Amino acid sequence: MYTYIVSFKVKEGEGITFVELQKFEELTEAKPAGLDHFHIFKDRNEPNRYFLVEFWNSKEDRVKMENSKEYHLFREHRQLIIEKKYEFYECDVVI
């Protein structure tokens, strides 16, 4: 299983909006092919920093989703509340 981890700094006061936007997307759009599940983590040490951890069947499935017009529209909305995108990691689940 392929895991994609990306972190964001959300604009001050937009933490709930960030989480709700992710949840709204999950409820209103069909689950992307190959996405098993995802989690959102909030950093305990750095204010307004969140981690999105996605579990995919393959990297190709994630890339296909990111090339879709639906995803590009979602990103446009999300960019309104993102102050900074930090690093990302690509991993394989071991256990």
C-alpha cells in the first residue's frame, strides 16, 4: 500500500474550515479509485499545521486523481485557506 503524506499551514482561524472542507469533499464526491482511506492530523507543537495522510492502492491511482478536473476545483477552494504547503512524503506501508 502506498501512502502520501503532505503538511499544510492553514491561515489563522481557518483550522475548522480546512477540516470541514476535506470532510465535505469526502461526502459529496465519489471516492477516488484506489483511495483506501485518509486521516488528518493536527500538529501539537506548531499552531495551524496539519498533516493529510492518504492510503492508496498505488501511486498511479493518486496521480490519476490529482489530474482530474474535480481535484483541481477542490484545490482552488482549499488554496483560499492554506497559508503554506510544507513538504510531502511518499511511503510504503510495512506493517
